[in-house]
Amino acid sequence: MKKTGMAAALCVLLLLVLCFAVPDGQILWEASDALYTGEALPALTGHILPYGVGLAAASVLAWAVSFGLARRRTSLQGALCWLAWALGLGILLSRLLYCVVEPAYYNPEWFTRLAALRLWDGGMAMTGALAGILLAVKLAPEGAALAPTAAPLFVAGARLSEVFTQVGYGPSVYFEGLLSRQVGYAVRLNVSLLEAALALVIFICVLLLPRWTAQRKLKLSDGKRLCAFAILYGVSQIFMESLRKDRHMIWGFTKAQQILAILMVLGTLMILAKDGKAKRHALLITLCAAVPLVVLEFALDRADVSIWLLYGAYLLILAAYLWGACRMLRRSLTPDDIRAA
């Protein structure tokens, strides 16, 4: 009971950190300017921040739903311990990954002024947050039953919260409504809403996966469900990052999180591979997808070619990559797999 109370208290503390110290997914303009000019960095205001509140709400909702779905296989203490680790590692890795990757921090000043610890300057990376969620399972094993469904639900809530930030929008569009967003004087595609909807689709897929495997008399471990999430999220996020035009963690004509997404899929396939031949196959299908995608990204950025034609080819390549990755996941499922879901 004492451990449960301590875990709950730590969760509340970390949720308050999100609410009061995380203003934006992108570095704030005033903080970016101060890093380069040497002026004083913005101070912590102490105000409640809408984006941080959205992240906190997404975390609590994702945990509550997942705990309800897995209540027969995990205890309240174990679930709270996992949440505490996931929140702590998620905040830490999300911030550090952003600071390492974001070009705005390519300046010795950010290190000497400990800017990476200043959450209130803005700047978080979704890939780092997901890494924290997955790593927390190693430190709190009971969280393995929660993580496969909590991760996509958190992504959905976090993407919806981007309406309060400088990120999450795509190219200019000529319509208004739910799928559009006013950014300055321009109407932009609301990419974060599409990402949220896609995350809910992934949640449903992960939720129904045990039923699909049971019909085929296969056993499914929680680890394989996590692998399924990583594959679905990674492949879909490659395309979503291509749609984004918000300059978040951008490297030339590509996005850092696109590269991280494809590395997530590759790493998952390497885990699923049972021998050297399977590992070589995983690397081959990843390279066969990555090389033409890089060419298409360059064409989308600079070539005078129909955007519909380029994105059509983009989706075909990703569909083929997803098919190959799902085949590897299917082959990894055997009647001997541990812990039937």
C-alpha cells in the first residue's frame, strides 16, 4: 500500500510538471533568439499551459483505459509504478532527443546554460516520449500489459493537444473546416488531427490483434503487441512527417522524426527476426523502402512534379513496406509464444 501511494504521488508530481512547464512541442521564438544572441532566456511563468495540460490528460486517459482493459493481468501498484516510470522517462527522453536533434540547439550556449533542462523554453520529441513508454516496461514489467494500448492512446491525445502549439500543420489548403487550421494568415492542413485519428486506428488494431491470433490458434505475448504498435506507428509516421510543414526537427528536405520512425520499424523487425537470414531480410526491405522514399522527399521539396503523383508513389512504397513488416510479425508468432493474451 505504501508503494502504491508513493507511485501515485510521483505520478501527480510529474503530471504537474507537464501542466506548468511544457508550453510547446517546438522551441519558443524568444528562447531560440536568446540562445543565439546570448540574452537572458525566458523565465518559468508558473501559469497553467494548455499544451502541457493536454499531454497530462492524454497520459492519464491512456493509462486509465489500458488499466481497465488489462485489470485481470496487472495490479494497481504495478500499473502506477509503470506510469511513474513512463512519465519520468518520457519527459526526459523527449526533451533530450529534441535538444540533440533540433538545429536550434546547435550552439555551445545551450550546453553551458543548461538549456536542455529548461522545459519551459519549449521543444519535445514524440519519438523520445514513446521510447520512455517502452523502456518503462523493462523497469516495471507489469506495464507490459498496458503499454501496447496506452501508447497509441497517448499519441492520439498528444496530437490533439498540438492545436495549442506551433506544430502539427501541413501545406496550405483552400478549404475550411475540421481538417484545416489557421496559421498566421494562411489556412493549413490540420495534420495533427489526421495523426490523432490514425493513432486511434492503431489502437483498435492492437486491441483486436489477440482475437485475430486466437482464431488462428496462435498465442500472442504483450511484447509482440508492442512490436505491432511500433510497426504500425513507425510506417504511418513516415508519411505523416512528410505532410508536416511546421519546421519541427527538420533536416534539409527531410524530418528527423521520419528517420527515427524508420529506425523504429527496423529495430522492431530485428527483434522479431529469429536468425541471421531474417535479420538480413529485415534490413533489405527497409533499405528498399528508405532509398526511394528519400528520393521522393527530395522531389517533393524541390522537383516540379505533380504532388499527387509523388504522394501516390510514396503510399505505394509504404504499403509494400508495411506488408513486408507484418509478414515478419506473423511469422514470429508461434503456438509456443509466451503469455497468451
